[in-house]
Amino acid sequence: MTAAPPRRLTLLGGGFSTDEDGLLDDWVLGLARTSRPKVCFVPTASGDAPAYVERFLGAFGPRRCEPSVLHLFRRELDDAGLRAFLLAQDVVYVGGGNTANLLAVWRAHGVDRLLTEAGDRGTLLCGISAGANCWAEGSHTDSFGPLTFLPDGLGLLPGSVCPHYDGEPGRRPSYRAAVAAGALAPGWALDDGVGALFQGGDLVEAVTRAPGARLYRVEPDGRGEARENALTPRPLAR
């Protein structure tokens, strides 16, 4: 019996929605299991915003891949069709927006279970902002307005995630405080511009399109504060 491949997850601090150079998206495509991967964009966190979908199709249409979009606010597939569609993807790319709403809608449609199954079968799971938050056990989010913690993710990546670590005021101290207090498990904080690949829950590669951007491992220091271990990602060639 052939053993299942380790689940692979990619957290993105950028991509087609924020960057013009396409470096992080090209990196993601290079991680796919085929040379012409099927790439499904999931814009649930933005309410399936049409402009977001159009930007994805404009960015990935010319690339060597087969892009598609999963709409859940005007769902067209029945349960069997939805499962077949998601399990056929080589890459599932989740967009940003509201993490709490994304998780609620996914659970209502069973997408959380299907993405877990797809990941276990070798599909690369990735995303930006809310699309990075969703994979972990918990995350740092503005889903409820002010920055806060959300200990309610899919749990496919152990610990917690904080996006926009250097890109939004208050992110860094708020996430550090949540980890120090035990409101969130130790986890990973991404500066904008960084990409991080995890396999079987372990970090195997970190890259960046932005000079000086870092990936951080954030943990309690045992004295009521949090400590950071800064990792220097590999620069992506322009």
C-alpha cells in the first residue's frame, strides 16, 4: 500500500492581489505536482467579490496552468460535483478577506472537510491573509473589527498564524500579546512579501519578494511575554 504524501501548505504574504511582479505566484506554481497545474481560486473570504475573481483570472490566465474559481455564494455544484471538482485540483489558492466568515461558510457547505481530503491527496493548499489564517489551529484577525485572536481554524497547520506582521499597525504587539497570554498557540508571523512552505506541519522553505521581509516563529518566553525567532527567507529572483 502506497503511503499518502505529507500534506503541503503555503502561507503567502502577497501574490496577484497585492504585487505586480508575480514572483510569489510563480513560486507557488513551481511547487505544484504537475507542470501545468489546475489552480482553483477560492474567494469566499471576500464574499466572492467579482473584481477579486477577475484579478485572479487576469493574473493566472496567461500562466502555464488551468485556472478556475469556486463560487459558494452562488453555488452551482451539488455535493458530489463539489467533491470531484476540489479533489481534481493541484493547487487551491484561498483569497483574503474575513477569516471568521470564510470558516463559517466553508463549514456550512462541507468545504472544510473536502479541502482536508484534497490536502491529504497531494493538493497544494495556499492562500493570503485570511487564506493563510484558515489552515492553522488559530489566527490573528480583524474579522470582528479590532485586531484580535481567533482560536478556530481548520487545524491543518499546528499552532497559529499572523499575516501582515509588518504591514498593518498593531499587528505585531497584538499577536505577541495573544501568544504570550496563551490565547493563541505559538505560531508563525509573516511580513508582507514572504512565502512559507510547510510539509507535514514542518517548515521546509521560506522565500521573499521584498528585501528585508522576515518570517517569525513566535512563542511564549515563560515570563509573561513572547519571543520572536526571525528567519531570513530566500530572495526570489526578479
